Amino acid sequence: MNIVLLEPEIPANTGNIGRTCAATGTRLHLIEPLGFSLDEKHLRRAGMDYWKAMDVTVDGKDEDFLRRNPNAVIYMATTKARQCYTEVRYEPACYLMFGKESAGIPEELLVTNERNCIRIPMMGEFRSLNLSNSAAIVLYEALRQGGFEHMNRQGELHRLHWKE
């Protein structure tokens, strides 16, 4: 599974998404320009000590990313999509793309990929959800569809024990 952030602007969002990627074995692709430096403390703080465990690729521009991944199945998250993110059957090696916080994915990319545009339903006049929340929502749906393969670790209580 892959998460693609197209020109992310807020380091804390990228750090949070990176932490989610590390916890799920998901590759993170960052498409430049980035609105921050990769060694910025807010990015590292949000990703905590998981940053070193992440599989991160930085691509120059969206054209470079698309050229390097010519057969990629890319689902583009946008509030403008007609289909809900739960209506899609995600492939194990697909790419989940999210646009920059201030503008989303450019409409030029959306109209050429309408079939793969997805949205998260919201009430009322809300413009969008936080980027890191959106990425987690869609990623976990894709992982759920795959049966959470390789992710079946059960948590343990710190002081007490579960009843048998």
C-alpha cells in the first residue's frame, strides 16, 4: 500500500501520516515542492521516533512521480469526487493520493482520473477534514478490505491482564 502526498504544506500533518504509514507498513511518497524541510522539528515530533522506520520516497513533481509509476492504480482523495471512498475495491499495491492542505489535488489531475476519485462524506458546509485524518480514514478502509494482512498483533495491557 502507498500514500502519496502532493505538495504537502504542514509538517505536523506529514509527520502524523508518516507515523500511520510506519504502523501499517505503508510506503509514503512526498511530491515536491514541500512546504517544509524534511529535518524540521515539527515533522519529526509528529512522526516521533517512527520516522527512521518509515519507507519514504521524495519525488520532484507530479509528472516525475507519474512517469516513475506508469502502471500505478492511483485513487485521488478529493471533496469533489462523486464516489465515496468505501465504494472502491482497493488493490494491495495501490496508491492513495492526497493534495496539499490549502488547495487539494489540481482539477487537471482529477478530470483525467475521474473513475479513481474518491471522497469522504461530510455534513453541511464543511470544506474538508484534516489531511492526516483523511489519509488514516482511507488507508484503514483499504487495509480492512485486505483483511489487515500482516497486522494482527494484539495489544497487551500494561498493569493488568485480559480475562481468559
